[in-house]
Amino acid sequence: MRKYIVTTGCSVLMLFALTFFTWGSTASAAPDASAAPARISYMHACAAVAIGYARCTALVAVRAGSSQALSLIPNAHSPGGSPPYAPANLHNAYALPNTAPGTPTVAIVDAYNNPNLASNLATYRSQWGLPACTTGSGCLRIVNQTGGTKLPSRNVGWGVEESLDLDMVSAICQNCHILLVEASSPTNGNLGTAVNEAVKLGAIAVSNSYGESEFSSESSSCSSYYQHNNVAVTASTGDSGPGVSYPAVCPYAIGVGGTTLNSNGSETAWSGSGGGCSSYIAKPSWESSSVTGCGNRAVADVSADADPNTGVYVYDTYGYGGWLEVGGTSESSPIIASTYALAGNVSSTTYPASLPWSNYGSGCLFIVGGVQYAYQTGLGSPDGTGCF
């Protein structure tokens, strides 16, 4: 089946400097996309970190000749199919329903705090006609890594990561409850503790948009933090090109790679996406070495849009001017976690990571770039919810 994208937006690019900036106010009108300079590079939202720490995988696109982020007001009726993409674009491209059975909870695990998150989410959902999701109604819940209400210190880089993650859950699963668990810092132990807390608090899917290079003792950390029966735990494979990232490599996690989702519906592997053959983790029983060409654990498992040139609308005012375009495998991980919620199968599946491998032969994934399996894209991107 060929994908077509509902046209809903005009182009915008966004720059994030690795220090704290305060951007100008939101623009009063959308810029003329035809006159916009070309996007030429990307920047990480989060700064590089030391060994033992994870880096968030949100990427922002940079305009030629610009040193500041651009803000805009999205035009939901713009002709043409240019990104950034809105919820309708993603639903149409991946043949997804709007709502899940019941009111499942999708959790996001990130580090630090964005103080404007609830109001930013309200603006995003209102713009695209989505039902409100507030802390007052219980739809949105924000806690620290042990489930308490005393939230960690603030951070602009991780703040835009949080906005991206919550906006993507909202875009994909309109009736899902959203739980954000904020780790005190991006250490392995703190982020892992936050994952365990998210599961304890009832999430059926947990998205982790961060990662670091493999390390020799990662198997123990995988077991301690990312092995949860009947819960879909997704993790970004990274934005630095081929290579294996923890925790995406954990055997019970779903490693999520990245694609370029073009406005005509075609989809190709995004060169920035991570993926590869693990040096330390054994192949899970459901993964096929004859498909992956890897005797150990191979990632990615599946993929979705991540190229910042075909990114998504995000609304963030903590250090930014409002509407932005963001990509990276930080985008694809919450998309896939929310797709699991839409499918409604995790409560009856001990190892949700096995579902794409068990079902891909039925045609419930798009074969990205005509290749049945590739490290950066896995088995493909969603074509409905049948593989989840």
C-alpha cells in the first residue's frame, strides 16, 4: 500500500544552541515557505555527556545564515505537502486510528523538568483539534523518578525533548492518558528508576528518547530497568548514524529507528538513524538472524519518521518562541509507543517486543526503501496496528 500524507502545514526550521537562550516572541504569520533558505544541518537539543549518562535524541534543523530559532503560527489549511507534519499527516501516512481501546496510559521518561509543559501541551492539542489533556482532569500526570511531586531542576535541552515526546503521544493516541516521569539527571540509574516507576504507575507503553553507546555491563542494566512483561518499552536508536545504542539494544525493549517520510508518501531510511549488531546482548528468541544477518541482538526493530527535514510540529515556550519543527529518533520512539497503545495488545503479550517479529509477514509494516530489514529502519514502519 502506498502512503499519502494529508496536507496540513507550512515549512519551518528550528535551531537550538547548546547553551541557554531566550528566543523572541512567536511570529504573527507563517513565513513564505517558497522563499525560505534551505536546511543545511542539524543540532542536538541536548549537549554531549560523559560515560554513564544518556543524551536525549531530539534534533532541530538549522537554516542557512541563521543563528536563532524561528517561530511561526501553523496554518492547518496550507496547500502542498511540506513538513512539519501535524497529527493528521502521521495518521494518514501510517494508517492509524485516532483512539485506543479504553484509556491506556503512555509514559514518557526524560530527565529534568520543563516548567511550561502543561500549558504548551494545551496549545498543541488545541491547535490540532485534539481533546484537552490536563493535570486537573487526570489525563496528564507529571512526577519525579520515584513518583513524587517534587520535580527536578529545569533544563532547556531536555525541556524541548519533553515537549516533542508529549506532543507525539497526543498526535498518535488522542484518548491516551500521558504520564511523564522526570529523572533527577540523565544517569543510567536515574533514568532506569524512572522507567520502573512508570510501569509501577500503570503505563502500558513507555517511551525512552535517549541513549548512549554500548557498555560491557549493559545486560545487567537491561534486566534491572527495561525488562517488563506486558509493557511495550520503546527506545530511540540514536541520531549519529550507524551504531548501537543503549537502552535500544536491550533485548526486551523495542529499538526504534528513523526514516525520511516524504510528502508524496514515499519513505526511505534516514542516514542519521542509529542501528547495528550488538557487541554484548544475545539475540532474543523472536529475532531472526537470517533476517538481520547478526548473531547477537540487532537493532532497530521498527521505525518511523525521524529526519528533521521531514520533522513534526512541536510547541515549546521554555527557551523558545512557540511553534518549532523537531525530528530525530526522539520523534519516532513515542510514535511507536503510542502505536502499541492504539493496538491494545500489550496486556495479553508477555513480550511486546516480539510482536513486530511475529507479525511482519502479514503485511502490517511498510518495507522502507524496499528492504525487508535494515539496521537503521528495522522491519519497517507502521501500516496500521497489526504488528503491535
